[in-house]
Amino acid sequence: MNMTDTELDAVRARYDQQLRRAAPADPGTSMERDGPVVRQTGGPDGWNGVLWSDLDGTTADAAIAAQRQHFAARGLTFEWKTYAHDRPADLGDRLRAAGFVPGQPESLMVARTSDLTAEPEPPAGVRLATVTGTAGVELVVRVHAEVFGKPAERLRHRLLAHLTRDPDALVLVVALAGETPVSAARLELPAGTDFAGLWGGGTLPAWRGRGVYRALVARRAALACARGFRYLQVDASEQSSPILSRLGFATLSTTTPYVREP
């Protein structure tokens, strides 16, 4: 069932409040309020960055400078995660002028978990498995490295830390052809929010276009619905967003990361 514009506006406001302004911190990190900015600070292997800001043309440059100083003093690369509905409208231009490098924009998409619980069968010869512990993390990291062609040490560290400190808030799902992982994804379940997060979803090239990704989305939707989460949210690439739209996801905004090296 499609969401009305009124519902989408309400969901966007709820998303901003729960996952940005009052976001729970990742395991091993701290969430901090610095005036009109909410940021997460951890170590070199965690995610460091700004999740929320309430700025205008008179306050933006000073806030940007303060966050640069905060993370530079700790020697940390950090990300300012912007959204198309953030203010001021020229926030991205101001970040670029301050030395931030923009990444690829992605679509922030949402769907009701109850609309996605009918689970399609994965293609013949593929089974979906929920995995745990070090062995499960290694399967996810293996797929990530093969799909994206780059080391996944930071991902390994973050997943192991998450499973050690808050195992109930993370589910890893792997698609296996025999014993070979061909796709992997994770489901994050932040306590006290209405939103379960879909992350990962990388599939080896030879297995794309066969319904593996759709099956992984549906499996995670069923798990989230069983845990009482009302919505699924995902930062979708241009490859994923058409598939998600066909499954019933709606676009709330566009998100662009701006990265600053120490």
C-alpha cells in the first residue's frame, strides 16, 4: 500500500527525530550534542560524523568550523551526513568550501514492514541463512570485499563490536549457493525507534538479476516486523532504488555524505 504525502511528511519528521536528533550511538562510540549539531565520536575504525544539524545562513559556517576542529583534534576522518531537506539550502556548498569532499548521493527510502512480509523464494540453488559470531562476520566481509573490490577491515571491526556489545540490535543474513556466499546483508534494529535499517545487500555479479536481493529484503522485513519495527529504512544507490520502488518503498529524501580528512 502506497503512503500518502501526509504520511510521508510525518515519517520524515519521525525519522529525523529518532535516527538523527536522538539517534542511539553505535557500540563503542558516544553521541554528543554540540549546540545545533548532533555528532557521533568513536575511534579510527568506527563511524565518526554529524547526523543532524539545525543551522541557518548565520550559524552554519561557525558550526562547520567547530566540527572540523573537534575531529581534527582527535585525528579522525569524519562524515557530515546531509539530507536534501536540511537547512541552509547551500549547506553542501559551505561544506565543500570548508574542504569536505562529497560522496555519491543516495535515496533515503522507507516502507512499512507489514507490507513486505510475503517472502519470495530465492533462486534455485540458493538458500538464505542468518549467521552469527566471527564466522558469520567473515562471510559478510568476504562478500563485501569481492563485490566492492576493496578491503573491509573497518566493516569487520564494526560488525564484531556490534555483535559483542549489542547482539540483539544486529542481524546478518547471507545468501549461499552450496557453501559459497553470493550475497550478504545486515539488519540494524536500534532500540526505541520505529525504524529498522537495511544495510549492505551486495551481490556477486554472476548472481545479480535473479531475485537474490529481493529475497534478502523480504527476509529482513519479516525479521523486523516480528520484532515490532514499523518501518524499514535504507540509503539506496541508483542500482538499488528501482528495485526497492517496485517492492513498495517510497523516497523520503536524498542523502549525500561529505567527508573531511584530519
